[in-house]
Amino acid sequence: MVSGHIFHCRKNSWPAEEYVGRTALQLLDFDGGAPPEQAWRRRLNSHANLLKEFSVTFMEAMRMMSLGLRLWSYVREEASHGRKAPIDPFTKERCKPSASQGVPLGGMGSGSISRGFRGEFKNWHIIPGVCENSPVMENQFSIFVSRDGGHKKYSSVLAPGHHEGLKKYSDSGISSWDWNLSGQHSTYHALFPRAWTVYDGEPDPDLKISCRQISPFIPHDYKDSSLPTSVFVYTLVNTGRDRAKVSLLMTWANSIGGFSHHSGGHYNEPFIGEDGVSGVLLHHKTAKDNPPVTFAIAACETQNVNVTVLPVFGLSGENHVSAKQMWDTMVQNGHFDRENFSTGPSMPSSPGEKLCAAVSASTWVEPHGRCTVAFALAWSSPKVKFQKGCSYNRRYTQFYGTSERSAVNLVHDALTKYRFWEEEIEKWQNPILKDERLPEWYKFTLFNELYFLVAGGTVWTDGQPPAIDEKMSPGFNHQKSSKRDTKDTKPESVKDGHSKLTADLVHDGGNTSNGEERSVSKFAAVHGSEMQEQTNGLNSEEPIPYLISKDGPENVGKFLYLEGVEYIMWNTYDVHFYASFALLDLFPKIELSIQRDFANAVLYEDRRRVKFLADGTSGIRKVKGAVPHDLGTHDPWHEMNAYNIHDTSKWKDLNPKFVLQIYRDFAATGDMSFGRDVWPAVCAAMDYMDQFDRDRDGLIENDGFPDQTYDAWTVHGISAYCGCLWLAALQAAATMAHRLGDHHFAEKYKLKFIKAKAVYEAKLWNGSYFNYDSGTSSNSRSIQADQLAGQWYTASSGLPPLFDEHKIRSALQKIFEFNVMKVKGGRMGAVNGMTPKGKVDETCMQSREIWTGVTYAVAANMLLHGMEHQGFTTAEGIFIAGWSEEGYGGIGSKHQKDGPRMGIIGHSYTCGLLPYGQSNGHYLHQRQS
């Protein structure tokens, strides 16, 4: 519980008036134009720090040489098939990563576009698993101001002209535009899912401008939160004595980032919609047979705002109006010809040609007057296709259909509903933002860390079976493929062995699903139920069955998010362990859907052979009873375990993490149907772990290799991390069994818990903390920051503590004093490993790293045990290192230059979340009271 006195010294740590003058804030306080007091802020002329990539020592490089050679060979093999390996440290990005990110655009799971704090549109996640980092510099907002009868004019792109992404293509290109903004008097304010950019007298000293970016990320709204659209609302305040004609311009390239425009065949067309919404559609024909994408850029015409368009302009001016000519027209007239609306579709572009479009919104602002102008962007890509052939309809097609022209309806609804969205967002955020007990940095970081649910390469489908591209799936080329073309297509009735298989695993008192959900194979999903099903394992042509979501309001489809842009794996489960609190609190139906997917996977076996790169051995892809590491990369749900460094069927943390997440979600939602449906998988996951209790003392042992999420950090014997997770899983499983009426199972695991707990404490407790492991290696007595991960989940789920309270607090205090405070004075977070002598554990690269999600989990654990000062100090270290200008200062920036490194590759998205809800003081206080 959060006390009322602890944060007094931390108030007003980011005062808005340090960035924007108080007068400007007061003037813009109209129709939501003023940024909130609590927000992450940057001046537009701020330098974006480059992020240093991870490095290894010479000895580490020598130890990993064999792994590196096998990984290099695997990357080349995947590339020969036109696929990107899920882990590829060899291919360098064209655009060096920097701390320049801002709040991403759009809702969840429909492809995302990020926006830098200086205004650039970048990090294009339209095609699943592909991220084009470089900004498309043609995508801009610009302003044109005319005063005193045209004798006084101002024009500028509303982004700094010193941006490294701006290149001089030709005298006719965008470098010919007026890049007059210095950014010195312009500031960016981020509070996900909204952002404000304030131009305080730039470029016109007598005009205050605020651009408010709004995306439909609304907790518990499973419709609007899936929409691929964003709104940009401009608030204009004229502080001068003259009437001002102000024209705002939105320009957009027909591109999905990178060199996607080179393929040719793209075209634009103007449209006039309902309620004054008009603009341009940009139809993009993607390469490599990926589904097409249609952008819509639009503005809303009102009594005071006039909207005109230029459907096509180019960079060279060879076939179309050039970028320079377009700009000159706006400088001269402040608008385009109305006749442009009737031009119809443009000619398709030639290969290598980049088509752009523009929408202008013009208005008059009286002296000391105010005005609002609204633009919207939408991108309609109704089908999502994975590289091995499966295609799915995105979630939003349930409401807008599968036509690419639904982009028109998307921008219309965005422009007519954004005020309602903002009301809902403020209802969600205000209780936290107005809680004076909480530190300022914490309030906005809590929300801004949610960016990964949009920008993490997320995919949200309608939950229906896939259509299969027979050209991409060699195992299916002898049968005729079925394609789903509309959202109304219903899956055929399929009967398989799922019910029989799960029933065999139910213990006394267990209950199986009543048939509301069905599990089908890829064959059956597409070709019908005549196929012979296998329940005793899957051969090379029969991947893991696909669980069709149940009908009705509980069917919110299926959701995927990447571990990171460097680790291209969907729903990495050991990382979801840290990130899932956000979904549970904000979108619990999505969280339960993900858990059902993993529960389904536990009960199946995929016998296709896989080579493990760490030691060069081979094994089967998915072992029955083992929780998969991830849901796959190029064929999620059907080809799981894209991670192939180690054989994760031998990992000791995945099954306990599954049981803990299942119980937490079951307890939090009270959904007995969910509990009964997943119970067979919980039983199977627990029984699977018996093989690792080799001395039959009730406690699992690690096997002398990195057999858990710290996949470079070897463990010998009993592990503080895995052992604690196992104890917590035993207690959770026993409690869940009792609630479901499976008394045999409940008693069995209650007795095992009591036995295992005594062994764990006897082998690892040293009087002040739990040793890293029970082995005799040089780091066996190291202090692991994550040693009480099982207790974190236990407390979050309302279960009795695993250990005496004094032992828990003693271990957490040791972590605070050593892992936190002995690293840069607590200004970086908690280093994973620390020796008892107060030196960073140099056993491996992961022992000396700082993982964002682990630090937040440690901080949450401290809060749950009344250690408020330690908890918030620990979490603030991540804020300082990752978000403040003292560190890297950027959304999504989770790396560190010197000393212990922050944010291991692959954890920058999903572990970058303060465990939301139960773990933060505000929600904890609400739920306990």
C-alpha cells in the first residue's frame, strides 16, 4: 500500500513551464490543446542519443564461437528461403537506432507506425515481423501563414530542418521545402496513447500552435482499440493584432517504409466522404505477395475550415507535379484547386517512382482568436500474411469488412469519435495522474511503457481459421486451398481428437471444455474435417492444431506481439511473464486468449526435427507437456518454438511460469469457465516437471546449462530463480485444484510444496538472501535480482507468502543495497547478478546486464511487501537510465553505454513495462481496499 508522505520530495520533477511558457500553456488550454502537467518532454532541437549495441568480452566470444558459427549458418539458410531468422545479430540496420522515439500511432494489432518526438514517421510495422526503421521524410505536417493582406508570410515544415533523415534528392524534392523550424521553442509531450507538440511562436511569433496526436487505445474497448488510425488535432491561437490566414498541410508518401515504393504499381485517388471528411487514398501494392495496404489521409471540413487536396505529386516532377511546385502553390495560395477532387485514380507508379499526396486545411484566425483543425490518418491492411503461407483477417475487419477502401470509413470515424476516445482515455488515466502520493516520473512512465502493445509489431486477428497459400506451404500443394474473402466466412465444423486428448489428462474432479472452443489442424481449418487426425504426436505435414476462438462476446480474436525487433518471435512466454500484467488489467479477454493458446499447445507434440544451435544437437520441435518458448515466427500457432538456441523443453522456468500466469488470471477474473478449460494443461505442465526432480525431494534441479530465460547464465543444482518459481507453481496449482474440485491433485501438490519448501530453504538460504544456486561454482553465492520472482507472482495473486516475511524483506533489502544501489548509486535499476563482495557478477553477459522488466518486477515485489522507498527508488533507476536526458532519454530506449548494460536484446519491448496493476501502488491500494 502506498503511504501518503513518501513522495513529497519528488513532486513537480518535470514542470511543464520549464519547456513551454506558462502564458502559452494558458492560451492553448482550449479544446484539449494544452499538454498535461505529467508527460515525458523533449525540445524538438534535442539531440537523439545513438544506442550502443551489446558487446561481449573476448572470453565470452571464444566460448560462443561454435554457437556463432551455427547461428550464422542458420541465418544464411533462412535467407536462402527469403525469410529472416528470428535471431540475427549479423545483419545491421540501415538506420542506426537512436533515442528519438515518440508515441506510436494507431490501435493494437493492425500494423503500426511510430512517430519520433521531432515529428518524423518511422518504424513501420505494417508487414508482420518486418520493421522498417528509417523515417519517410515526405510524411510531414507543414504550416503557411499569411497576414496583412499577404505582405507578411511564414511557411515551414513543422519539423526541425537539421534532421539526419533529410537528404537533398533534387531541387524539385522535399529539400526545396521551407525547413525553417529551429525547434528551440517547440516541445514534444508524450502521455501514451496521446502526444502533444507545442510550437511557441515558431514559425510565426504571433501564433501559438498545438498538435495533439490521439490513438484509440482504450482499456476494455475491444473494437475501437483495434483500429489502425490516428487523429492530429491542431489548436491555433492568434496573439497578434492582424487577422491570420492559416493553412495546415499534411503530406504522405505511398510507401510502407524503406524501399517499398520501388516495386511500382501504386496509385492515389481523392475522395469526399460524409460529414465533411475528405482526403486522398493511397493504394500500395506490397512486394513478395504480401497483402496490399491502403492509406487514407483526410481532414474535416467545417464552417470555418476549407479542405482541398493534391492527389499526386512526385519528387522529380517528371510525370507529376513536383514537390517543389506543390510547395510553391501552398505558399502562393494556401490551398489547392477544388477540381482535384474529381480527377479520379492516378496512373500506377513506375518501379522506383515515389508517389505522394497532400491534404490542405485552411482557416482564418481572428486577432486573439482560436481555432481547431483536425486531420486523420488510417491504414487499411485487412489481411495479415505470414511468410510460410497462412493469412488471417485482422480484428478490425469484424467491424469494417475486408475492403481496402474501409480506410475511408476509418478516417471518418476517427474524426467524428476522437473526442469520445479522449474522454475514455482521461477517465482511465486521471485517477493515477491526480494521485499526489505518486512520483511525477512514475505517473507518465506507467502509461508510456505501454507503447509495446502498439509498436511491438502486434497482430490481432479475428480468431477464425487461416487461409493457406499453397505456393508458400509445400506440404499442402496437393490439395486445393480455400481462401477467406469476407469477415462473414464461418469455419467449417471440425471434429478432432482435442476433447479426447484433454479428457485423458484430467485428474479426479477435473472438467473439460464443453465444446465452446474447438481445436483444428491447419489441414482441417482449410480443407474440412475429412482428414485423419492424430492425437499421439504430429508428423512433418501436421503442425500443432489451431484453436478456433469461441463465438460470442468473449471471442476477441487472437493476439500476437513480438519479443522485440531483434528477437522476432511471437508471444515469447518467459517474457510475457513480465509483461502480461498490462493485458490482464487493461484487456483481460486478450490475456485469457493468449493463455488459452498456450494451454492448447501444452497438450500437443510436434515431431518435426529441429537443430539446437547452442550445442548442435537435434530434437523435436515441441514436446507434449512442455510449454513452448514462443508461438513461432513465420507460421505462428502452427510452428511454435522459433527459438532454437537451446532445447526449451528442458527449461525449468516455462512450465512454472505458465501455471503461475494461469492461476493469476483465473484469480483476477474469477472466470470459472476459463479455469476448467485450461485445467488439463495445468495438470500436464505440472506432471511434466516431475522428470526434473531427480532425487524425489519435491524440488526441481537445473542441469548445468542455461536452462531458463537467462539463456547464457549457467545454473547448477537447485536454482533460486527456477526453484522459487516452482514453489510458487506448486502452491498455485494446489489452490486452483481446490477451487475446481480436483481434491486429489490439490492434496498431492500441497504435500509436495511443503516438502520442496523445506529443501529450498535448507539448500539456498544463507541468512540474508537465497544463493544463486546450490552448486559449487564461483557464482553460486551471487545475489540474483530475480531470485524472488515466484514470490512476486504469489503476492500479486493473493496467495500466502512462500517464506517468512522477514526472509522475503531481508532478500529484497539485500538486492536493493547491492544490485541497485551499488550500480551508479541506484540510477540504473537492478543489475541481474552481484557478488557478495559488492562487485557486479561477470560470469556472463547476462549476469552483468540490467533488464528493464526484471527491475520493474523487483520494484513491484518491494511494493507488495511494504518497502515503498526501495521499490520506487529501484524503478526510478530505469526511468533515469532509459527515459531521462541523463540517460538515453527516449521512448523504447533500453540500452546503456558503460558498465552494466541495460535492456538485453529482445527484451526492449516486452520487459519494458512496469508490471501494470497489481504491482503498482495505486492499483494495489485500490484492490486491497
